[in-house]
Amino acid sequence: MKIAITAQDKEIDSEIDLRFGRARWLIVFDTEAEDFKVHSNEVNLNAVQGAGIQTGQNIANLGVEAVITGNVGPNAFKTLRAAGVKIFLAEKQTAAEAVESFKAGKLNEVNNANVEGHWV
């Protein structure tokens, strides 16, 4: 399974980025291979609008099945859900810790956006 984690830096030990659409990096962790690849999300970092939708589409195009982030707005939520991507929220921790929490079943899947649109 591929899991995307929003991250502040491009290392697996970096803190998760609590923003979804405007996260600087996306770490895609493959639970079967126990490996990860890093994707820049800088194009959406300063987007005037549509950052959540575009980031959600990019994640879907990477074949990701689940996302771990700090917050998700309504447009990003709809985009991810339409693509069949599950959404899990995590508080301040590293991407590696978030993956371990996910694998241990400690993260809850969300069924709604938890912030308003254009949250920064």
C-alpha cells in the first residue's frame, strides 16, 4: 500500500506538515517495499487558490491509497474521496512516526474536512 505523508522537509524523519494543500513535500511510503520516495509540492505552496485540489489530484496520480496529514479542507477532502484515497489525520510527529502509527492502527480515518477552505 502506498501512503502519502505531508512533510515539512524531504526526509522520513522530518515533521509532518499540518497543511495538506500547501505542504512543501509529499513523502510516499510503500508499506510492502518498506521504502519511500519524495515529491516536491512547492508548486502549490504559494498558490492563490486550488492548492488542496491540485495536491489531491497529484496524490491520486501517484497511485496513493491513503494520506496522512494534519488538516484537510473541504475541496481537498472531496478530491481525495473521489479518487478513493483514504484520509487520516495526525498531530505533530515525524513522517516515520506517522507511518508507524498508521501501521499499528492508531490513526483514525476522517469522514469530513476538519478545517475551512483556504486554511493556512
